[in-house]
Amino acid sequence: MSKATEKIRVASPDERYGKADAAWRKSAIRKTVRARLGEMAPGYERCMYCGESRGTSVDHFEPVARNPLRTFDWLNHLLACTTCNSHEKREQFPVDEDGNPLLIDPTAEDPFDHLRLTLTLGVYRSRTPKGQATINVFGLNKPGLVKGRMHARKVVTSALRDWGRAHERDRADEMLEHVQTVQDQPMADVCQSMLREALSPGADVVFSESLDLLVLLRREDLRSALLR
Ligand SMILES: [Zn+2]
């Protein structure tokens, strides 16, 4: 990738974008990057932005048109679905008044520092301006995604309770199956959020109607199985 970047760097600034765009389209590197990202994506190669649809293409977090020199930068590649890549984000890359990016960079930042998922509603609230810009650009609170998160919460809750019952009966094979169910779910952010909320100071309030679930979410053995 550094060789490919070098070829773009030697072009004049005006020609860099055209060169970078053409090089990316025909490069075999694209397929390799796509395959690696697929292995790293949650569940069945889910989109790294919405977590719902299958990731089908490599998105340049910082658009090639804005910074051609990051076309072949591994840390600028994310697996995205067609909706997030081509319909929501497109070439958008908002910056603040000092020129700093306003989108959360998931390769460098923890999205939960900027966003909070209200589990009962499936809706994201922003903690920071970056969180708000990310919600807007990716349409994170679209009705389809909100419904999907509420459904994911039900599936995860049910699988975790099944895990608890299998644990009582000492059925390791079944426990593994229930963990797999959670991991194969779209919208991995829902389970991640549940695991975090369970350790937060307000957990007793968030899980007031499902304290059995809170006990499960705080179990070290279950947490490490889910986070593996
Ligand atoms: Zn997506």
C-alpha cells in the first residue's frame, strides 16, 4: 500500500484525485482489504457503520476526493453497506471550525464516548458534537435501524437468559450455542451497549425491570465469552 501511495504522492496535487480513484478501482489490493475487513466485521460481515446490513464495499472514511493520499491507508478503510456508503455518507466529511473531523473514527476512537444508545427505544443520543454529526450523516436513528435495534435487544435478552438456564444445568455445548446466537445477530452495538450499561453507575435503573438480566450481564465468564 505504501508503494501505491507513493505513486499518488508524485503526481501534481491537481492530478492526485484522478490517479488515486483510478488506481483504487483497478487495484488488487482492494480485494485483499475487503477480505480482511470481512474477517474483522461483527456477525456475518456486517456494515461497520449501521451494524445491520451486510458490508459489501470498502469505504474510505476520509473520502478519496478530500485526501487522495489516504486511498491506500489501511486505517482509512471500513467495511460498509451500500446504504451507508452510497446513500447516507457519500462524500460527506464534516469538520469543525479548526478543520478537525466531526465524524467518529472507529479505528481510533470509542464510539460510546460520543454516543449513547437508549436501549428501550433503540435510539442513539449524542454526548458530543461529533456524536451528533455521526448520527446525522449516517442516519443512525432511521426508523428501520431503530426497529432493528429493538428487535436485537429482544433476541440478545432471550439468548442470554437461555445461557443462564444452560449454565444452571451445566450444559457447555448449549451455552456456546447461545453465545453464538448473540454474536451472529446484526446490530452488535446493542449487545455492546448492554454490556457497558450493566457496569455503569445507573445500571440498576436501566435494568430495573430485568434485574436477572443485569446479573447475567455482569458475569465475568459470560462477558468474556461474548467479547471474545
Ligand atoms: Zn450500513
